[in-house]
Amino acid sequence: MFKWIARWLNQSGATRAVTVPVATPLDVGAGNALAALDGIDIDIDILFYRWLAGHCGDDNTAGAGASDPALTAAEALIIDQLARLVESPQSGADLVPRVPAVIPQLLRSLRDDSVSVAELTRQLTQDVVLVAEAIREANSPYYRPATPVKTVEAAIMQLDQNGLRMLLARVAFRPIIKSASGRFAAMVAPHVWGQSEACALAASMLAPQMGANPFEAYLAGLLHHVGLIVALRLVDQIYTIATLPRSDQFCAALLPRAGLLSARIAALWEFPVTVSMAIEQAGQASLPALAAPLAHVLALAKRIAMLRMLVDAGALAANDPRVLGGLGPDGAACFEQLRQLRQLQQLQ
């Protein structure tokens, strides 16, 4: 199904990325309003999941992380089914939508330097969603055009080839994550997509200085949580009470398996090995000693994006020194850039 994107990714091209100083993997300890964590190093993935779970049903987050003697029967069933999907990723991929048909054609054209703006415009205008997205993106704070962009032709010129690649990737994968069905998945999916977008942007910013391909980093950021969406679809099918499970044991079992499923789905869709491997390595409790640069980029970008969302939502204090201190100066620079871009978007 996704052979076209694998071939396209093998094509090197010019890269447009915001400059961020060289970043290194983080060890974040942070205070938060979701649990009593003073003086404790926290797992940001678990904290983010519990924040997501708080959007589902009536919930009192106090004690949400309390340890149970063992997984409940329903929780154990969810973990077991998720483990089965890791071994059979096609079943997991079948739980998410497919991409718009026009996008493979556009991506093939982007590989051909001889394709004119007029031809790209003709192809782009076949999909009204892509037209609106291209014009909106060209006018975004990321590009800051001197005058408003009003036509598709002007948008293509403003975005350049790499900007179009990122735009098409985002449009292609948004319905995979954001449009999830099922009660829990539908409630959580918009927040997961917001984190995925922020992660992709942060990864593309950090990649050049960390020796990774910026566009592969962008794709890894978009795709790293697709396994979590699949897991939530399983919860919708199996779990029948009002709130999402979130015990320590459940989180510890769920999140690594969801990350591994994301990596397996990326491999199934024939993404470059570097992308699927980065997703797998970044989803582990700690990065392997010989992890590739792209895995370091993704781990850092994922953490920054989660922290950004938690701070913006008021779940973490913006001035907590354990947040910025854990990020370090380089990660903090990217963390601040995401804040500035968000503010500019809100002013539009």
C-alpha cells in the first residue's frame, strides 16, 4: 500500500528547517498537577498518557498512578491483544484509515525536478482540502510571507519542495490519528494528533544538528503514536467502564507495546528502516547505547512536544525549574520555539 512513500523517502532533497542548537537526550524530572511527584523523576510518557486519560469520562486523577497488585482481567486482556497486534501488525494497520488517493501522485511529481509549478498546481487542485491546506500553510507563522498568499501557485512557490513534502505528509497522516473512531479513541485522538504535529516539527528542527535526515525525523514524529491510537481502539472494543485504565502496571505494559506497534506498522507500510527503527528505539524505556541519531532526535522531540502540551494545558508549571532544567539549554530552545509558534498561530 505504501510502497510509493518508501521510494519517495529515498529521494534526497533540499531541506528547510529552523535552526536549533545541538540537542542531547533528556532526563526530565518535573512537578505536575496530576499526581504528587515532588522530588521524583517522572516518566513523561506515562504522565502524558494519564493526562490524555483524564479527558475520558468523569475522572479524579488523584491516585491515578497507584499500584495495583496485578493487572485487572480487562487490562490484561487489552495488553494481551496489543501484544498479538505487535506480532501481526497488518491487523493493527487495518484499524486506521488510508490516505487520500491524490497524494501518491503528488509525491511522485515532487521527486521530478522537471515538473512545473503549473503541473503541480493542476495536481494539487484536484483535492480542495489540499488547496486550502497549502494556502493556509504558506500564510502560517512558520513561513511569514511578506504579503498574504492567496493562490495555489503562490503557495507552492512559498512552501518550496520540502515544505510541500511536509504538508502532504501531514495531510496524509492526520486522518490516521486525528479521526479515530470509538469512544475513548475519539476523545483522545485530537490531543494525540496535536502532540504528533508538535513532535514532527520539533524533530525537523533538531535533526540537522544531530546528524539525522530532517524529513525522516518529521515523518517519525507524525507516526510514532499511531500504535497508541490502535491500542485505544482495542480499549473501546474490550473495556466497558467509564474511564481509561491507568495503573502503573498497565502503563508500563501498554506504552512500550504501543510504540513497538507504531514501528511495526511503519515497517509494514515500507517506510525506510531508519524511520521504523527510530520509532522502536525511541519507544523503549531508555535508548539503546548504539541507537541511531534519528532515534535520539525522536526521543528528544517526543519529550519536548509532550511537555509543551502539558504546560500549555496547565498540567505542568511553565516556570518549574525541573522542567527546563531537565530539558537543558538546547531542548529548552526548541521548547520555546514551539510556544512562540503556537502563540503566533493563535493570533492569526
